[in-house]
Amino acid sequence: MQQQDNNTLAVIDIGTSKIVCLVGKKQKNSNKLEILGSGTVRSHGLKRGVVVNIDATVSSIKEAVRRASISSNIEIKYVYAGVAGSHIRSFNSHGIVAIQNKEVTEYDINRVIDAARAIAIPANLHLLHIIPQQYIIDEQDDIREPLGMSGVRLEAKVHMVAGSASAVQNILKCVQKCGLKIIDVVLEQLGSSQCVLSSDEKDLGVCLVDIGGGTTDIAIFSGNSINHTINIPIAGDQVNNDIAMALKISTKKAEELKVEKGKALSSLIDSSEHFTIKSVNEEEEYEVPLSLLTEIIEARYEELFHIVKQEISKHTNNRGLTAGVVITGGGSKIPGLSKLAQQVLDTTVRLGGPRNIIASEKILNNPMYSTAVGLLLHGFLQDSEAKRKEPIFSRILNWIKDNF
């Protein structure tokens, strides 16, 4: 088995319903991302993106990494890890500094970012990302690259993402127990956006809706920068629970029914069609109208999209989104879902999945792998070598020492 080198990256998408490990590299000729290996397992030990059982989570991560390592023939040592869940918080901030020599340098940019981050953050939160939205020089706004520009005053508008310190530490602990080192922890919406959104969509204004198992992750972009992120506790598992309770079956069987027969719109089914199911104890067998299953699925997803609509309205100043909404994630693979979303959101909607990559049919265009593929793309955009010198676990330990 080959050793992991600087040309290959590995990522772990640690979700509530599944854990995905991918290994990839950039092709020299085409510069396309090539997926070398993958490992996907059912997730145990997490609830809404938060670790509730360390041993179960470690076991799931180990198995996903083992499968990815075997299929890629690469021994995985360093990984990027995706983080999401109900503990994530985000907010916008603003910093101002005087330009020292009337020409913007890296030092000035670092100073203005530090000024923007100098706001009160609750002690129980750990800052994950500071994402510049735009720079302003002497009241000239919408500047993307201020380096070398002349002026007296430099301002920066940034988007900041933080997570529960304990939740992040537990994710790190689980990965470390697998014998791995984390290069960085990445908000999963950022990963997904790298994979399914184009630069034009981000510039015109677009809302990414990543429907997972435990949570739905939302990111709103405009002017080629991220303006708002939020996690909603309505996703695929909640749909499964609704089906299980209504039909009095196990959640596992409910998920199978959703995948095999589920539709998001009543207009897509034959109202006279029925199917047979067994009770939880497997002793009784009875017929259920397909319309009942569809109504359950449609009601929960309709609720989700109404919340998405509220978030869009609050965080776009009623300007709307020119590029509409892009839906992705494992929970988006329901026939009719994009049409239902279009009806509720009253905007253009498309289903997004990994594209412009070299991968197996299992991964290509499959929205279930959007986050993991996006994490790989994000990783290749970072200075991986510099981050490996001080893995994030050490950085967070230092942060804990400084704050407690």
C-alpha cells in the first residue's frame, strides 16, 4: 500500500446518517479532481451532527477510512474533516484600519481581518472560519483583491462561522482515536458549495440547500461571497421518523420505503396504487395507499422549504436570488423534490451533484457525495503543506489553554 503524499488528499464527511471518506488527487494534464478511492458506511454515534457516542463514532470512521484506503491503495494519515450540525453559529462582522504606507500590503489585510474578528464571541464557541466578503478602500466598495491598491483607509466585511467548542473537540477526538491527523475542519456548506455551485451562480445570488440525514445545511451567496449560513433540524431522518410513526413500522423500513416508493408530490403518483407492509413485530401484514406515504413526505419537505424561504427573505433584503436555489445532499434524492421546492420558493430550483470530476458512476452526479467531493476541492485550494506542520488538534488545544 502506498503512503499518502502531497499530491493526494483524504477527507471525511462525518454526517448523522452516513460517514464518507474519499481519497483524491488533481490530474496534472487536465487539473481535474480524480477520486482514487471511497468508503461509505452507515453512521453510528451522532445526532444532528453532534457526537453522542464516541466509541460508535470512532468505529464508523475507522470502517469508512479502511474501505477508502483499500479501494485507493493509499494509507491514509492526514484528512480534512467536515463539520455541521445544530451547534454551528454564523454572523457577519466589519473591521477598519488605516493603511500604513498608503498602499495595501499583506500586513494591512491581516490587520483588517483581525479587526473584524475582534468582537465578543461566547466562550463556548470556537471560531472555524473567517471568510472575507468584500474590502472597501476609502469608500470604494466591492473590492475582492485589495493587495497593492492605494488608499488611506481599509475596511473588510467578513462572514464568521463558529461551532460549539465541545462538539468540535469531540469530532477531533474521534478522528484522532482512528490514528489520523486533521489538516483542517471545514464547514460542510463550504465544501458542498465548492462542488455544486458555479462562480456565476455565487456572483448573481444563490441559495444552497444541502439536505442530509440529521440536518439541512443552508448557505446564501451573492457577489461571489457567502452572506449567511444556518443549519435546520429538519432533514431525511425526520421524514423517516414521520413515515415510521404513521405506518407503525421501523425507521429502517421507513427509509427503505422512502427510497423505493417515495415521491415528493402527490401529482406524480397513481392515487389508486397500494403497497403491502409488515408491522414492526413482523406478525401483521396490511395494505397502505401510496398516497398516504406521499402525503407524509410532501408535508415534511414543504415545511422545510417554507423555512428556507424565510431565511432567504431575511438575508437577501428582499432582493431575491437571481440564480435561484440549488438542492443537494443525500436527502434530496426524492423524485419531484425540486418541483415541490420551486412551488414553495417561487424561484428556479435545480438538483446539484458532483460534476467535472473523474470518478465512478456511484459518485458522479450523486448528490449524496457533494459534501465529500467539495471538501476535497476545498482542500486542494488550501496550503495543505503549511497546515500539516501544526494539525488543527494542536491549534484548538492552544486555544483552550488561552481561554480557560
